[in-house]
Amino acid sequence: MMRMAAAEVPMLSSDDDILTAAEAWRRGGRPVALATVVETWGSAPRPVGSHLVVDGEGNFLGSVSGGCVEGAVITEGLEAIADGRSRVVEFGVADETAWRVGLSCGGRIRVLVERID
């Protein structure tokens, strides 16, 4: 599969665009997982309702946090595609995971990750 250079990837202007892309990917036969920010505390880079969609090959659109948290959420999305189970993941400074994934801003986020059938 040929990947586009960053300059060639169209910017999505809203979470509605991300959901529309997820629906198109699904209709096109691609396995898809959707991640949604469901709760935040303190300083959080993205608000509740923010989305990231990932397909079975690891292609993704959108953002739920930024930095390395995105990589962890993409991994969770790939696992949700594989096992069909939804999960809620949390990142925050009190959690050792936060430092590993780069969320040291003082906030916490909770993200729902679910396969879209």
C-alpha cells in the first residue's frame, strides 16, 4: 500500500469529517475502530467528543490527545478490531503510562475504543 506524504494528506476540519471518513472506510470493506474522548480532568489537549479512527492496517485520522498517546490509542484500536471488544483506556500523570506516552501536562483523559461493524 502506498502512503501519502504529509503534505498530500487532506486536513479534516471537524470530528464530523472523521466520522464520515470512518463510515466510508467501513462501507469500503476496511475494518475500523473508533476512539472517542469520553472524559477529561484538568489540562487535556482535546475536548470530550474528540475522535480518532483507525483501520486494520494502522492508517488513522483525527486526534484524541496528541503526541505518543495517539500511538497507544491506535494500538488499542487495532486490538479492538482483532478481538471485537470495546475498551476504555485512561492516561494521566498519576499513571506511570502517562510518562511513557508523553501526557505529563497535569491532566487525565479517558478514551472509549470500539470496533465499528
